[in-house]
Amino acid sequence: MEDNLKDMLNEPPPQSALKSRSQSGRSLTYIEGHYVIETMNRIFGPDNWHRTFTGNGLYVVDKTEAEVTKNNVTKTRYDVSMLCETRVTATKTGNLAIAEDVGFGIGQSYNGWGDAFESAAKEAVTDALKRCCRSLGNALGNCLYDKEWLKHKGSGGKTKPKAPPSPAPKPKVTPNPKPDAPKKVMWDHAQALLVDSGAVKTDAASFKDITTSLILDICKKELKKDSPNTNADFEAIDKVLGDKERMEKYMAPTG
């Protein structure tokens, strides 16, 4: 069998072709008869495949007639069960495929035997066709009997890729407490030096003005700026405040 034909037959049905129904308390996944016919036509061509009855062909297995009462109304219900023995033959580029299987159908009607037989016959013939064709490959429903494939049918029979891990939450940046801000550190340092030198008392009305004057004096002489306005400025002034030798020239006038 040519590789191209193998690939076509092994390609699972798309998600849009899959149907589901509940049967005996279980959920069943299936493809419809018209999709099987369309797929056979697409892969082999309409003139390169056909189906025939084998054995007993299409025949009745059972039929019953019963009186059913519902909502105080009694009606006759007609039930028919049928089997269909079928062979499917397909050819393509010299490759021959033959498959045989049996389909089952049930017909039920309150309108008479005709409707019941029609429903049972159609279901049995379609079921036989689908069962024959599924033996040709996944494209025609064979994968529907694979439990592992059914678990991932949303991704065309392939295992769904794992979702990328969620990005780690960004660490919460907590700003330095206010007392540790460079400006506050510088200011406290300057006031402490003034108090320690005896230049001014903490309760003096001019304490704030003297502190400001000291800081501005250092800023002008050391940083060549009229006033500090960045953390780098505050840190540079605080460094000068911590240098006893350099501070002698600034503390003398305030004494």
C-alpha cells in the first residue's frame, strides 16, 4: 500500500466529525454514515469502492408487537430487530482492500410495521457499512475503539500538549521603610551632629532652619548644587556628615 494511501487511512477524523450519544448508561463516540461515505469517496474515489450483501444479506432477527399504556392512552408498539451481512471492496493504484462485517439495527414505531422495518433496515445497513470500513483505518473510525485515543480526541487523537507553566509571580517589592529613606537618614544625621556639638537644642525654634542651612551649605560646597533633590545627593551629603575631618569646617560657623 502506498505511503500516501496509508497516511490518508491512518489520519483520525477531525473533532467536527465526532458525535456522541448515551447508551446503557455509557457515553459513546461515533461517526455518522454519511461521513464514512464521504471519506471513502475522498480517499478511493466514488467509482473505486462498493458494498454488497453477503451470507443472508439483510434479515429480521426478531419482531414483537405490544400494547403500551401511557397517560391513560393505550397504543400498539411495533419493534423490529435486523442484521445485515456486508462486504466492502475498495481499490486504489493497484491496491485492493476487502472487509466484511455484520451490522445491527432496531426499529420502533407506533404507526405500524412499515416504519419499524424501515428504521431497523436503515440502521442495520449503515452499521454494517461503518463496521466494514473501520477495519481500513483510523480515518474511517477504527480509532474510536482505542480508549487512549478517545481520551484525547479533542486534539485529533494526539496527546494534548501540557499547558505552559504559569509564570512565577513577581516578588512583591516592598519599599524601604520611611525612616530608612536616604533623605530621612541624612536629615537625622545632620540634626544629631548639631545636638552633639552643642550648637543647638532640639527644642529650639531655629532647630529646623539651622539643620537646613547646614545641609544646603554642604550641598553647595561638595556637590556644587543649590539644594539636594535626589537620593544620590542625600547619600553624598550623609557621607560628608559622617566624615569628622570634613565636618569641622561646617560645624565651626554654627557654634
